[in-house]
Amino acid sequence: MSSLQIGATLFVSMLVLMSLRVPLSAAMFIPGAIGYWAMAGESALLNYMKGLAFARFSVYDLSVIPLFILMGQFATQGGLSRALFRFANSLVGHFRGGMAMASIYACAAFGAVCGSSVATAATLSQVALPEMRRHQYSGRLATATLAVGGTLGILIPPSVPLVVYAILTEQNIAKLFLAAFVPGLIATLGYCLVIWITVRMRPDLAPSQPRHSIEERITALFEVWPVAAVFAIVFGGIYAGLFTPTEGAAVGAAGTFFAALLRNELNWKTFRACLFGTAETTGMIFLIFVGADMLNGALALSQMPTHLSDWVTGLEWSPLTIVASIIALYIVLGFFMDELSAVILTIPVVFPAVMGLDLWGLGYSDKAIWFGILVLMVMQIGLVHP
């Protein structure tokens, strides 16, 4: 069996293990270790594994991940989602379908202090879904709204998958965050436009509500100022050059901590829950890193990424056709994997092939940033697909 065939077998083996509900980190690590041993021998495998974890975890930029996760944990436990939903609902809730639009706006705002699609969807569902049901909203409209709104958590900075992409491709995290703002705003407005059109065509799906008073809106505004302050300090500081993205994540975690304290939502029990939740999520992500590094090491030994890149650049397809094929791949992966796992697994293989394409004369850095945002947008589709 050639090295290329071994590489293809490793990838298929990983998919088989995933279908058997083996944890993703193990599903990547086991075939990777076996393949590395088959191609290089036992001593080479042990030598590679000896420095595998240290080589990955000694990267300073990785410290931004637990800090942004902690920031999201404090935001979740601190009840900031309730304040955001109340404020958004006070502004647009009187329109037909306005409560669904308010859920989208709240998801986008919460994503600015969270960075996780699952956490955004789960947190806002606890707040907005009971309210929409109480006001006789269609269950299908309510759940679909919260599902797509949750995906804004990974598009509106800070985004943990975007941080991982930046680390894997050695790109500037701040530039990627800046590039994600406009697509995030377009997606937010686009979702609200779809809701507006839907309830105009089907008025039975959502009722209209009385307009909130000025006093209610002002009260709701005072409840959300900590979120706006944290967002402005973190990203204003990053782009003003006052601190790095890692330092900004630490400032954001401290800011959401004090915001939760000001709302009297944080006690010793919830504080411990934030720390344990951060440790659990960080440990899961880092284990996926180890598994992916093991698999990618074996794939690199088989020269599969190189062969794939040469094969793609040798095709007579147009660059956009190749990009469309990659988009289809990510949509399919979204059926089975979360966005973070898909990024860690595929970027080391797909990224070199994309960088070899001539896309509108874009330079290497611009092309890498464009592709990162594209991957995130496409993974949103996979996340909400069955």
C-alpha cells in the first residue's frame, strides 16, 4: 500500500470511528498513531508523540482560547443575555415578528462577549423561547430563529473557531476579527429581513405587540451598558494598539466578571461553574488539537496534503469551481461535526490547496483572511442543517 493510500485510509478510518460515536479526539488520534507507525516505525512514532503535546501547547497564542471561553462563561452566568433580549425587544418587539427579530439582535450582541455558537443558542433559548411561546409565536418560527441566531456566536468577534483558524494558518487574529464584523452584521440584518418577509406572508406565525414606553426602553438600555462597555474596551483597545488579542481576552474576561457582579448574578456557586466550564471546554478543545496533530502528522508523512494541493492546482477547473467544491465539503462536514472540530481537522489539508489558487489577484494574507471568513459562514449552514 502506497503512502497516499495509507493517508486516504486514515481519513476514512476517522470517519468510521466518528460514526461509532468515538470521541473526536480519539477518532483522530488512533488512526493517526497507527498510520504513523505503519509508515515510519515504532521509534519514530514514540519520538513524535514525545514532543507532540508540548509543541502544541507551548504556543503563547493558545492562551487566548481559555480567556475568551471564560469571558463567555461569565456572560452566560451573569444574565447578560436576559438584559440584551429585553433591550432588543423594547426596540422592535412591537412589530409583527419583532420578538423573533429581537432574538436575532440579542444573539448577535451576546456573540460579541461569548464566541461560541452552542453557548449563544442555548443561553438565548432559555430567555427568548419561553417569551415567544407566551406571546403565541409559532414553535417552528421560534426554534428556527434561535438556531440560526446562535450561529452568530462564532461570526461576531470574539470567535473561538476564528482564533483557532488564525493559529493554524499563522494569520493575524485582530485582522480576522475585523474582517468578520461586516459579514456578521449582514447576516444579522439578513436574518431579520427573512423574519419580516415570512411574517408578512404568514401573519399567523407571529403576532404584533404593544409598543414599549420610553421609560421601559431607557431602563432596558441601562441594563445592557456593561456589555457595550466590555465590547468597546476589548476591541477598541485591540485596534488602538493598547493591548494584544490575548491581553484583550483577559480584559474581556475581567470585564464580564465585574458586569456579572454588578447585576448580582454571580455567587460562589456560579463562579465555580464558570471556572469548571472553562476548564472542561478548554480541555476538550486541546484534546482535539492533540488528536488532529497526530492525524495531520501521519497525513503529512503520507504526503497527502501535498498530493492534494498539486492535484487541485492541476485541475482544469476554474478557481471558483474548486472553492465551490470546498464549500460543499464543509456543508457536509457540518452535518456531523461542530465548527471547531471541522476547522482543526481540515484546515491543515485544505488551506495549502486554496492558497495555490488565483483568486482575483488577492495576496497571500488577504486570501487567507477571506477563506477563513468563508469557512465560518459555510459552517453556519452546516450547524443548523439536520
